[in-house]
Amino acid sequence: MMLQISTPINGETSSSFLDNQLLFVILGLIALVFVIIRVAKFLSEMDSSRASK
């Protein structure tokens, strides 16, 4: 799996550490979606300006 969060071998992990990892993964995905939408909007505007010429 690409985004698999694995626990250490000894199994002594605080739940807040895993919660923080999950939070960072979710925030990273949100940022990635935001960037993709902005790039798609920019390319769409650039394409429509070419078509109007």
C-alpha cells in the first residue's frame, strides 16, 4: 500500500502519534486536491483564451 501507516515492532505507540500521522495524511491529501483543482482551472482558462483568438 502506498499510504500504509505501520506501527513499530515493539507495539508501544501512543494513540496521539497515530492520530497526528492520520491528520498529516488527510491535510496532505486536501492540499493535493486543492493544487490539482487550481491547475485544472488555470489550464481551462488558458485553453479557452486560445480558442477565442
